[in-house]
Amino acid sequence: MLKKFLSDEEGAQVIEYALIIAAISIVLVLALQPLLLGTGIGALVTRVVDCLTGTCS
């Protein structure tokens, strides 16, 4: 029974996908950290709003 349990690979793909998603999430958090922590996000939002209202420079 233990041998069958250890050789069963039915849930392996789900775990692999979860690891890939976790790795991508970590990369995104690290890449976006300067934008989110600094004044970059405020400036970005202001620029998007300006462009949507027609006052984009």
C-alpha cells in the first residue's frame, strides 16, 4: 500500500502548477516593489487618469 502511494503521480501536476504560480508571483512582487512602495504608483495613476480625461501630455 505504501509503495503504491509513493509511486502514484496523480497530484503531481497540480503541485507543479502551484510551484510555477508561486515563482511567478514572487518575481512579480519583487519586480513591482519599487513601483508600489515609491511614488511611482501615484504618478502612474495620475498619468493614466490624465490620459483618460484628455489632458495627457
